[in-house]
Amino acid sequence: MRGGDHALMRGGAHALMRGGDHALMRGGDHALMRGGAPALMRGGDHALMRGGAPALMRGGAHALMRGGAHALMRGGAPALMRGGDHALMRGGDHGLYMIHLRKKKPSLSSSRRVQ
């Protein structure tokens, strides 16, 4: 798995469904580091381990939307919203949910200010 997308769908997403945080650190993280994660490593990665959403929405989200997020939106995100995320639900789920809605909402700055 070289690109973040396939790795997220095959390794990261299944891992997220099972354990969420720990899976992100073990399986998904390495995949994210190669493809989607320059911004995730700066802010989003630590935030994912703690709460997830704030850094994802600020810095990580842009990187996710460019590279990794297409995979996340198609494969990973539905799984994340369904069951994978008891750990992420503390903070990360809301942030991930907003990333999911971003494609449909034209006013990004207003929705960002709300948080």
C-alpha cells in the first residue's frame, strides 16, 4: 500500500471500524503518513489520538480533502460514522462529520467559525 487511499480503504478503514484510535496508530497511521498525511502529522495526528476534530478541521482537513479524503469520504467515513469510532466520537466524529458535509456546503468559513 503506497498511496493513502487504498491503504485507508483496506488497512485503515477496517482498523478504524474495529478499534478507532489504536488502529489509527497501528495500521492507518503508516498509510496516512505516506499518502494523505503531511498536515495530519503536523496537527491532525496528535489531535486524532486525543480528540481528533479541532486539528482535523483546521489543518488536517485540507490535506485530507486533497489526498486522503476522497478515500475517507467513500470508504472510511461511512464506517467512521457508523461504528468505528467510539474513541473518535468524543471529539473527532463531529469534525469528521463536518468534513463530510464540506463538499456540499459552499460557505466553509462560516461553518468553521461556529466551532
